[in-house]
Amino acid sequence: MSTRLHADPAVLSHLTRSELATLHRLLLEERIVQQARVVELQDPPDLEPDLAQFLLVRCQEALEEIEEAMRLIEHGAYGVCSGCGTTIPYARLEALPAAQRCVSCQAGHNRAQR
Ligand SMILES: [Zn+2]
């Protein structure tokens, strides 16, 4: 399997090739962490079943977001806010590699979910 990135430099103009490679690596690491957590939560040693189930769902959602972010990297559409279409700054992506919204759209999204 090739790990080459087929990103369109025009779309990803705000991210350098090495920034993108770093974010891709962060996503891979995060995926390993979340996958290990899912395995652990399927047979939780000392957690309430309800809490374990809640955490399991959160982990699976996080994994889906990671998969989606990696798909977006492949398609050259990564780092663009799904709400307003603005580019998401590298600093935010480095802290939250699976982020799909800018800070203000994420705030609005969180409010809408409550
Ligand atoms: Zn936005």
C-alpha cells in the first residue's frame, strides 16, 4: 500500500507538505490509541457498564472522524472547515488532527447539539 499523498497543492496551500505529513502521522497515532481503547472498553475491567458503553460510543465516533480526516487528506480537501469553507489553521489541526470545523463553526455546532 502506498502512503504517498495525492494532495492538490492549490487546495492545501495553507499547509506545507511536511505539516501535512506530520498531521497524517498524528492521525495514525491517534487511531492506534483509539483502537486500543475500543478493545479495552469491550471488556472493561472495573467500569460501570453504562459508562463503558458511553465511552465506547465516543471512541467509535473519534475513530470515524479520524478515518474521515485521512480520506480528506487523500482527496486534498483536508484542513478546510466543513461549516464555512475557510481553511483551518495548522495550530488547531496539530492540536486536533481530526478537526473538521474552524473554532467558530465548532462552537456553533456544539451549541446546536445541546
Ligand atoms: Zn467554519
